[in-house]
Amino acid sequence: MSSFLQEDHVSMGWSAARKLRKAVEGLNAVLAIELLTAARALDMRAPLVPSPVTGRVRDLG
């Protein structure tokens, strides 16, 4: 946005970007814990076999 051909400076942009980065890092941690828990649950159902795709996802970790 501009006013009299001068670009406006958004002072909160940097702060918002830092908060977003922290939120994404937190989301990564939560998803990692969820995947670890799900993999452990699959291992506890030992004689049963997960679907091929689910098994491949578990085996990646």
C-alpha cells in the first residue's frame, strides 16, 4: 500500500513472522510426538499387520 507514492512500513510484520515460525516449530514437535505414539501403538498390536502405506510410514522412523 502506498500513500503519496511512499510505501507504508508495517512494523508488526517482523513480529508476526517470528510468531509464525515459533508456531510452526511447535506444530512440528506435536506431529512428531503423534507419529511416535501411533508407531508405538502399531507395534503393540503385534500379530496384526497395518496397511502397506501405514507400515511404510512407521518404518521410516
